[in-house]
Amino acid sequence: MGIYLNSRKTLCFVLLLIIVSLLYSSTLHAPFNFDDEAVVKYDIVQKEAREWFATFYPPRYRHLFYSSLIFNYSQGGLNPFGYHLVNTSFHLLTSIVIFFIASITIKKGLSLGRKEAFLIASMTALLFATNPVNSETVNYISARAVGMSSFFYFSALLSFIIGSLHNKKIRSRFSLYILSLTCFLAAVLSKETALTFPIALLLYDFCFMREESWISLKNRLLFFYLPSFLCTTFAILQIVSLKIMIIGWWQKIDFEYALKQVQIVGHAARLILLPIGLTFDYHFPNNFFSSYILLSITVFLIIGIIIAISIYFPKARVIIFFSIFWFLITLTPTNSVIPRSDLLSERNLYLPSFGILFLLSTATCQLVIASKDQSLVKKISISCLVIFFLLQVILLHKRNLTYRSNILLWEDTLKKSPGKLRALHNLSHFYISEKKYTKAFITLRTLAKSNASPHYIAYAHSNLGSIYLQLGDYQKAEKEFNSGIKAKPSLPTNYFNLGTLLASQGRNLEAKSSYEKAEESYKNYQWGYPTPVELYINKARLLLKLKLYDQAESSINDYLNRAPKSGPGHFIRANIFLATGRLEQALHEYNQITDSPKLEAEAHNNRALIFIKKNSFKQALEELNQAINIFPNLIDAHYNLGNLLIQTNGNLINARWHLEKALKLTTGKEGIERIKNALKSLS
């Protein structure tokens, strides 16, 4: 019997692996989206962020979550495949852990047979793995914080459950309790909402640990709950910024807001049981719940499950209590007394969904599958169950398809939440990134004329200006950037874009002023993004033109601290050294350029000019020949080599060839005249 059940468990896990792999394979190459731009493309790419999380102590806000992203970045850079693979792996592992929790709970907590435990555990794990509401947690890379935290949360619960079984040896029990506490801390270091774990644990203890299968409550209190309390205190006091965050939560408590959440929580339960109408960004206007049929169906369905279990399965009545309160406790951090800008996010239903799915699986297995009744009603019920599961798989597949493209995802979001202006903003952003300017214009104009917050209106003008800039309409671009600044003067983006526009037109002093305002705004405005490195290099290039060498050097140093291997950065710093007479330092900087053939060739050309100044003509010739070998069409290198051969009485035939080559490549009038004058000296 044991071997038979073990083989069935293995089959269940293989089935989970196949189903999860197949369903989520379509999104393994899905692009970064929404907060991924800030969390991955900005935070993790920054050297400072990687250094912060390189050491375990002091523990920081979401330390393990960020460390996992750093690992992905170190292995595959900004290729999203590795990030998605890790998210999917966590989802699969969490489903397996849930299987064991459900199985042990049914066997030991309710004293039912192994067959019932296997059926309920399998169904719970399968429903969890394929529930479309969990799609966001798996596909949205930044939602890994939820996926990781939930995996460790469930692992901590499972370790506690196994460690509390009566037949465990003291040493084994101690190890499992240590593992449970470690997983709890790991959950908190992945996402701070895992602080609900001690309450969820007490709920489980109260509901199920009352039979002879478990050690005494006294032992659990002494060997686990006391250390658990100490771990919670340690986490709150030691994790950087967590204590401040909790104090902030406490100050925001609003019980009137909690009353408004009742309908939202009901809608959340509906999404888990009937995952229809899922969207990435929910909008709840005043009339949202006025005639919502699906919510009513969900309420009747839950009431029906509760009544059925109470009448036909009295031993499992405690499941009702546990499941409902598990759902509410784990949902509390995001949907209770603390006001949030997002009333509901699907990723925040990942952990709570276990309670509802466990209740559904228990009721279904006992009333349908495990029933000894062989009537037509049972056969129809099993068929309906199979259809329900297949529909859930189809809905998940369909939902996953929207994540393959940011435009598809945000078009779907805007369709389902037409009043959500953030959806309009994000959709326009992705239209621009894929150069779908006509569609971008429509969304941005709508956003700019809406009653959106100044932030979104200013951003709309910024994006409109960027489109005009790419289309070469500088006058309209400048007008849009200024409109954005007027809408929200503290938003840095419009200053930055305006500075780039002004610099391209040679309005250098105006550009300098705009860049300085952008830099100041980035430092003062807490909006989630650091100062873009492009600002520092653009500003340095401009200051070099203005011959403000000290300021230019400071700006390029800021840039190279963030992008130490940037060829353009080293080239600009070398030019600053050259302009200020620091020739040896300039030679060294030019040598650092290896990432662009043309730029590397220009660096060799400039090194040659330095050697000419130092009368080191042999080295200059070597540098110029090297420049031409790297980039054969570099005009300045041909011109300088021809001139150098003339000045050093070298091979005049070669000198003429290089000058004529430069003449063929040159299009500017001044350049042509300069080369013709050099050729005349050969006559």
C-alpha cells in the first residue's frame, strides 16, 4: 500500500511538473513590465544596489528577493528568460509543498485515510498550480517577492507541522523547528507581509493539532512559539527600514477604509473560485458592484460548500473555519485597515488562495470522488469536475498569452479597467517603445486632456515631446516638454528631455540650465527611479563644449562610477584631460575604449595627435595605422596620417593616397577645403 501511494505521489509531482512547464512555457521569454523597469533595469543594474545585497548582514528590505534578482542578472544580464524560469520554479515548488501540507493535515489533523488525504492534497496542489489568478505572480517578474515569500511561508508551515508530529525524535524535531524559523525569516526577507505567519500558525495549531498525532501544546509553546516570537521581534528590529515601515502602517490605520474593503475581499474570493475578468490593474468605480452577478454566484457557491461539508462531512467542519480565516489573515496586510492606492492586486491573492482551494478540494473530494455512491449523479459530478479543471487550464493558458507582450497586457487592462488612467499611461509608454506612434498619440492625448493626476499629465506631455523629437519636429517637442514642466515642475523627465533637445540645437546655456534642474529634481523627487546615467554623460558632453572643464570632469566621473566600462564615458574624460593639458592621463583613458570599433579608432587617432605634440612621430604613425585598421573609413585618421607623412618626409605616395581617401569620404565644405590645401603641398 505504501509503495503504491508513493508511486501515486511521484506521478502527481510529475504531472504538476508537466502541467506547469507546458502552461508557463509561453511566457518564459515575456518582456520586463511595469515595476520591472525600476526594480530590475534600474535598481539591480546599479553597482551600489548589488553591493548592498552582496552581504547578508545587515538584512535589508526584501533582501532575498533582491539577491535573487542579482543572481539572475549575474547569470544572464537583462535577458528575461532566467528571471521567468526562477519564478516558474518557485511556483512549482510551492505547489508541491502545498500537497504535503494538505496531505498531512487530512491524515493527522482530521484522522482520515491515506486515500482521502492523497485525493484532497492532489486536487489542492493541481488547482493551485493551474489557477489563473496566480498567473500574475508567476509571469510578473517583480511579483517574485510574493512567490518567494509564499514558498518560504508554506515551507515554514510544513516544517512546523512535521516537527510537531508525535513520532518525531527530539533531535529531528529540533532541526525541523529551526528550519521552520529559518524559512519564516526567509519569507519576511522576501516580502514583509509574511509577518502574518505566527498568526496563521496559531490558526493551524488551534484547528488541527488536537489529536494524539501531535506533541503537547506545552512543548510547542516552549520549543517553537517562544523562538518564533523572538524571530519576529528580531526581524522587525534588525531588517533595515522594516520597523519604520510598520510604524508607517500603524499610523495609516483607517477602520472606515476597512469597511469599504468588504466588497473588495468578496471580489477577491470570486476571482479565485471563478477566475473570469482577470486584469493587471483593477479599477473599482462606484457602480462596480451594483449588479455583479458573478459575485453573487460565488457567495452562493461558498455557502453551498459550507452547508454540504457541515451536513455530509462533519469531521471536516474545522476545515471551513481554517480556510476562511487563512484567507482573511493572509490577505490582511494588503486588504484591511491600511489604505493602499491599489485596492486589489492578483499577486496578493497568491498566498490567501490556498485557504479557498483547500476548502473547495476537501468538499469536492468527499462529496463527489470519495463517495461510495455509483449513481449517474456521481458520474455527472465527476464529469463536471473534469470540465471545471479543463476550463481553468484553458483560462490560464489564455491569460498567460497576454503576458507575452506588454502592449497586449496593457490593452487588455485598459479594456477591462477603462477608467484606470495608469493603464492608459503604461500602454502609451509601450506603444512608444515599439514605435507605434499613431496609437501612442491617441492614448497620450487622451491622458493629457483627462482629469489624471499632475504626475500622469506631465508624463503624457513628456512622451508626446519624445515622439515629436524622434519625428524631427523640435518646435512641438519643446512645447510639450514645457507643458509637462508646467503641469508638474518637480517631475525630472521633462527637464532632462528638454535639455537634450536644446543641446542638439546648440542652445548650450539653456540646455545646461535644464540639465541642472533635471539633476536636482531627480535627487529631491522620491518617485522610485534613480538619476539616469545618460543625464551625467549628456551633461558632461555639454559642459566640455562650454569649456567648463571642472564641472564636466565631475559629471563624467559620476557617470563612470555607474557605468565603469562605457567607451563613450572614457572618451569624454580623455577629451577633458586633453583639453586641460593632462596628456598622460588622456593617453590612459583613450586606451580604456574597447566597446565600439569607430570610437576605438577615434581614440587611437587622438592618441596620435598627443604623440605628435610630444614629437613622438613613430608612435603617432603606429596609432594612426591602428586606427585605420580598426575602422578603415575614419576620415580624420586618413587626413592626419597623410599630413604626418608629409611633415616627416615619409612616403609621399602613401600620403597622397590617404589624403585622397579622406577627400572621397568627406562631405563637409570646410573639410574638403582643408584636405585640398594639404594635397596642394604635394604638388
